[in-house]
Amino acid sequence: MLGSVRDDGGVLTKTGVASGSVYLASGNVRELHQRTLAAGATEVMGLTEQDYGSLDFAIHDPEGVLWSVGSYRGAGPK
């Protein structure tokens, strides 16, 4: 999923630097969390278990893009 800057005070507007956002679904959320921090990303939200069952975190990369990573892959086909 791709997103754009929000005017409602969401995470993107709090830092004033983000140029967009990306959501990445992964089966290795914990590993990616460790790797992004080791690579110098700025943590926006630490590992968080969501009510809907996803394990998520969010970081800003050096260019200000917000990356949200989680295990949620959507509802899928029925």
C-alpha cells in the first residue's frame, strides 16, 4: 500500500519531513525491525501487536519516507 501526507495530525505530519508512506507485509517482522534499526532508521513506532492480529512497526528512512511493516496481508480472496 502507498499513502500520502495527511492533514489530520497523523504520523506523517508530526515530523514534517516525510514525503510519502509505504506499508510492507512480511512474515519476518521482528527480523526486519532489528535490521532497519541497525541500518540507522529512525523508529516511529516500536513492535506493536495490533487488535486485529498484526505485528507492526514503523520507521522513517534517511529521506523521510515512512515505512510501516506488519504481518497483516489483507482479507484476500473469498
